[in-house]
Amino acid sequence: MDSMLLPIIVAIAIALVGWTVSQMFAGGEDKKKLKDRLTLSAQDDPIYAQRKILLRQMEAKGISGILARFSLFQNLYRKLLQAWPDLSLSRFLGISLGMGVFTFLICTALMDSLLMGTACGAFMAYIPFLILGVKRSRRQRAIADQLPEALDFLGRILKAGHSITTGMQTISEELPEPLAGEFRRCHDQASLGQSLEDCLKDMASRIGSTDFAFFVTAVLIQKQTGGDLSEVLGNISGMIRSRVRLQQSVKAKTAEGRLTGYVLVALPAILFVIAYVLNPTYAGVLLNTQTGQIMMGVAISLQVMGLFAIRKITTIKV
């Protein structure tokens, strides 16, 4: 059984570590192009503002600030702000490192294999990153679902003659989390003397949503040129709802492709288990020989890469 776990764990650990490193270095070229189109001036560039905010937060967070100065951790730091705003980067990395080292020591002692201990430790160290991605996706999805209602609500408040600051305070009291918490934090920053423009940019960098970037840009333009902001917010709300409907339609149309990918990935593993149960001697060649273990490890790595490729093809950004 140990010979069966060795190639599986090694292949999964290598694939997950490679994917994690690629995500850390992901540049987000599409988002950069879109943010460039929303730029009001060189100083109002959301990317410039985001870096300025990041440096300001780094100065106040000690070890987290030192780590976040490295480009390797900046993308991870932004994702951490979007998933758990109250969790520091140093604590998150400490949790991941602690899980990895603990698992490495336990597995090395129990299995008497340095390779198995390293593979198991790498797998456990990746689990916090996996949870971070799931948490961030859920929070981003919840904010995207709440944003049209929040914009309509803010538009009605502006039509009633109240200021946008009062509107943000009302949103923080009336709407559910997580969007209410972001508006509450923005309102608190404005109440403490920070300019509304910087507060909105801070909130946009924390949320990291393209739809929210439209809202921030509309408010900044209205402050410079004037106009009916409530009507603009209504148009943005309608556009966001249309995008959500289109995303749901695309997701339904690509469901067959995603299901096909999952079946193709799971089928070889299921057939191997069936073959091993029916004829252990025949299937045991892959487990009991060094050549078979290498072939099995390569096959599992290719399966994982194929799954990521299928997900990339079937994921259409709207």
C-alpha cells in the first residue's frame, strides 16, 4: 500500500506546488488593461493607487510589511486582503509553514521516508492556499451579488437629497455582509479625516472587483465634472445585472464541457482501482516496480495538468 501512495502523493504535491507558484506570479494582464481604460489621470490609476495603499499598509504591519515588499508575496497579500482582511500575511504564512513542517516530521517518522515526508508536508502546506482561494471566490461572488442592490439603494438615497457619505453609512447599516463591512470601513476612514477619493480607492483595492471599479470611477468623475450620479449608478447596476445573467448563461452552456473533463480525469483512476481489485498481480506491476511507479507518477501529473487545462478552457470571462 505504501508503494501505491508514493507516486500518487508525489505527483499531486508537485502539481499543486507548481500551480501555487504560477498563481503567485500571475500578472493579471486582462485586469491591467481594463484598469488602464478606467484611468482618470496618472495619479488616479487604480494600479498606482493600489500600490500606494499596499505600501501604506506594509508600513503598519511589521513582518507582514517586510514580506509584502517582495513581488512574490504581493499577489498573495492582495488575495488575503480580499478573503480575510483581518488576517496578516505573516500569520497566514506561519500557519501554512507550521502545517507543512508538522506533517513532514510526522510522516517522516512514521513512514521512515524523507521523500514521503516532503511530499506530505508540501501537500499540507498547500491546504491554506486552497482554502484561501475558495474563501476569496465565495466572498467575491457574494459582493458581486450584493453590488447591484447596493448601487440602487445608494441611488435612491442620493435622489432623496442625502450625500454619498450618508448613503455609505446607511448601506453599512442596512445591507448584509460582506459588502456592508467594506462600506462601513470606508465610512469610518472618511469620518477620521481621510479624503473620500482615497477611501473609495482603498475599498476598490480591497474588493478587487471590476464592477466595483466602474462605481468608483463614476463617483470620481462626478466629483470632478458634476452630473446626476444617481442615474449613472442606475445604469451601472443594470449593466452588472446583465453581466450576471450572461455569466449564468455561459456557465450553463459550458457545464457539459466541465463535466466531460471531470469524467475524463476520474475514469483512469476508477478503472485502475477496479483492475487492482479484480487482478492485483496484473495491476500491481505499476505499484511494485520502479518503472511502473515512475509511469504512474507521470500519468497522475498529466491528469492534474489536463484538469487545469480543461477548467481554463471552459472558464469564460464575461
